[in-house]
Amino acid sequence: MSDLPLLQLLYDALHSPLGVCVTTNDPERLRQKLYPLRKTDGIFAPLAFLISPLNPQDLWIVKKGTSDGQEP
């Protein structure tokens, strides 16, 4: 299986103001697949992977930052 669709999720999150939300039947498995891809290029370092506390089938791929939304 190609990693291209997974990489596209990372690029989409980078180019979004806050990040993206991905609905999946196994968000933990998706998160585990994304961690190694994040390490392949430093451009992805600002991204964090969070399982939504509101909907356990959502994985949030969000930009890390300060509380005012600016990069530290």
C-alpha cells in the first residue's frame, strides 16, 4: 500500500489554518501509521495527532502552537 494518501492528510493539515479532522473506524491505528510519516520530513514537525474527545471516531491532525494560535 502506498503512503501517498496518508502523506496527503499531513499536507492538507499543514495548509489548513488549524488542521484537519479525519473520521475513521480506528483512529488509533491511523495515528500509529502517521507518526512514522511525520518523522520523514521536518516540515511535518508542527503537527499533532489527537483523538477527538467529542467523537471517538475522529482523529484530529492539528498544528501545535500557543494558546493564541501563533507558533512559539
